[in-house]
Amino acid sequence: MKNVLYKNPVISAIFINILSLIIYISLVKDRIFIFVLFLSLIGVINRQIILNGLCVNREKKIFIYSSFFLMLTIGFTYNVYVNSI
């Protein structure tokens, strides 16, 4: 499993972020907010992918960071939208 994560770091980080966003949105619809605690764990996983990934240059790091922060922004915006209705 680690070999797949670190061999294609950008694809694996984006996949983890998209999967996390889908889970977060589905839990917000059910009004379960415990997933917010696991967002820091997803950040740690992304950081480990950056540190241990093969051929991770500056552009790939920026792409992984931006996908993580985009996931956070979309999730929190959706949370505010659903709870304001």
C-alpha cells in the first residue's frame, strides 16, 4: 500500500482529498460533525506523502497543498451553507 501512495504522490493525495471531501459532505448532510477532528489526520497523511513520495518537486508540493486547502474550503463552505438553511 505504501508503495502505491509514494510512487504516484500527486494522484494518491488528490484521491485521498476527494474521498475525504465526499465523506465530509455526506456526514454534514446527516449532521454528524465528528469528521472535523479527522481533517488534521488527512493533513498528516498528505504531509507524509510529500515527505516520502518519489520525485516530489516544488510544483507537486504546491499542487498537493492546494488540493488539500481546496477540499477544506469546499467542505467548510458547504457546511456553512447547509447549516444556514
